Amino acid sequence: MNHPPQIRIPATYMRGGTSKGVFFRLEDLPDIARMPGPARDALLLRVIGSPDPYAKHTDGMGGATSSTSKTVILSKSGKPGHDVDYLFGQVSIDQPFIDWSGNCGNLTAAVGSFAIANGLVDAERIPENGICQVRIWQANIEKTIIAHVPITNGQVQETGDFELDGVTFPAAEVKIDFIKPTGDDPVLPTGNGVDEFEAPGFGRLKASFISAGIPTIFVNAADIGFTGTELQPAINEHAETLQRLETLRAHGAVAMGLIDHIDQARERQHTPKIAWVAPPANYVASSGKQIAAADIDLNVRAMSMGKLHHAMMGTAAVAIASAVAIPGTLVNLAAGGGERSEVRFGHPSGTLKVGAEVAQSDGRWIAEKVSMSRSARVLMEGHVRVPDSRRSHHESS
């Protein structure tokens, strides 16, 4: 029996923030995968190793978690005032599905570095030494992001002493600015700082629906039986808890106006996120690090692709920063209320500081900018190999 050979596709395996994924230049993809559609999805699913009923990604580049089952496609931007177009695909682990509905804020930190190293930023914009501001067009959500990438001797500086909770080793700091993350749309899609909705098993719950960064449903930890200091095993090792949280997410998505029926949530695993907030409390992070209540403003835990995230998604951090800056949201109240332009919150791996500039326009809250620091590093570069699906068995004989 004859089978098609494998094809080689130039690719780079990168860590960005607390995530990692496989990065491609659009021009390096096979012709059939340069346009959105089933052929592109099939190729990227095979690269990652999905769907995998064993949930290991043994036969692919994925890491079998929401943080490590990611793909990125980059191209030189044709949009005025931008250097690179950034398209993100969140790959399902156990389903033949890629969610293109949102951004990955963590991998955003690696986009600027990749773009510089791969000729997607004009040479005259790259200093010999200093900071290169890479202007990113986030194609999934059609928003502008600025990555401040350190440059040494004309090359991206990846090593450094910046420590990021959730990442094992220090690296160079990359500052990220999310410019008008909701555009001219309000941060509060319903217009309310706090709404209420019903979900089976929970009754009627208070929630803050936030559209900045990534659509996120924030609820109070105490209202759903949590403390806000949970680590992954307390959630991810309990199938019933995971199912209850997915039910909550689905009903919240309907209440938020993102879907019409809860069944549609299965086709939208990446968005919205469900997160719970609580006032500051002492806890021990997953690394064993002691987190003191006095050192944080609140605790936040968030689900990603059906599991508790090991740290915090970058886009959810944008939502947190925006929400905490608006008086009266559940996030703001958990942090003590009042006016706040920045916050340090606790997550399962430690803490993260984020800042936001918000303003009111015609009675609506608009996010002008959200800023945070991440880091990025190339892990491997070369080619990925996948079976050539473009050829039939007969053609390959």
C-alpha cells in the first residue's frame, strides 16, 4: 500500500509569556493553507497532533494543555501604520477544531520578536541598540497592539533577568500595550457593571461581563463555592466541577449576548472565558512560592479551554485590568473598590501587575490602553513535518 510522503514547512517553536506555540510565516505555508478554511485547519491540527483521544499530543508539537496547543500565522502588514498581521489559532486537544474567535495575549509577546527576526519589520525601524516598537495588527479581533522589543547589536535580545510567574527561567522583558482593546465599543457590553443571570446548579448569579482583551464572564468566587485561591488540581482533577463550570460559561455566554443558545458554546471553546474573583488572601502558588494577601489587590482564577489555567491568559489579564479600572464591577469591588489605574492580582502560579487607562464617552466606559510586561524566547526553529494531505495514495505511488 502506498502512502504520501511527509512535507517540510518552515516553522519556529516559541514561548510567549506563559504560553508556547508553533509560529509560521504565511508565505511559508502550502498554497492550500494560505487562506482560511478546512485545508488550513487540517494542516495545523496535524502539526499540533489533534484531535488526540489520549490527550498527550505525542504525535505532534502541542503540549496537550490550552497554553501549549496554539498556532500563529504572521505576515507583513498591508494596514497603514502597522508592521505585521498576527493571526492566532487555539487548537482543541480532543476535537478536530481550531477556534479563531480570539487573541492569545501571552503569545503576543513573541510576535514582535518573530517579526523582527523573520524580516517582517522594515530594517530602518530596528535600532542597533534600544527598543523596537513593533506595531501589530491582531487579525482575529482587529485591534492594534504595540510590542516593545529589546534590541542588542541589531538582534532581538531574548535573555535577561525579568521574572514572570508561571515561567521557569528569567528572560528579557517585553512590554505590551493593547491599544483601545475594544475599539469604540464599550468595555461593558450590556452597559452594566454588574448583571445577573441564571445557570443550572448555581441559581441566579451576579456577574460582570467584560469585552476587553477577550470576552470574559467574571463572578464572585464565594457565589460558586470557591475561595479564589484554587490551584489546578482542585479544579482540573474533578470532572463534575469542570462540567459545572462549562455549564456556567455556556449560560453566561448567552446572557452576554455572544451566542443565541448554550449548544453553540461547544463550537466556541476559546471565548468567552469564565473567571472568578475574590479579595486578597494568603496562599501557596503552584511553584511553592508563598503569596501574601498584603502583596496583592485581589485573587483571580480563570478557565481556558475547559481547564483552570496554570497562570493567567494575557487577554484575560487585559479584561481584568479594564474591569478593575471601572468602579462597581465585581473585579473592582474584589480589589477594594474606588478608582484604580493598575492592579496586582494573584493567580495559580503567582502574581501579575497590569495597568489600564479607561474613560467615559457618552456614558459608556471605553478602554484606551492596557499595559503589561511579558517575555518571549525562541525554543526551536527549522521545519515541522506532516503527511502530505494534498496528494492521494495513487498520486504518491
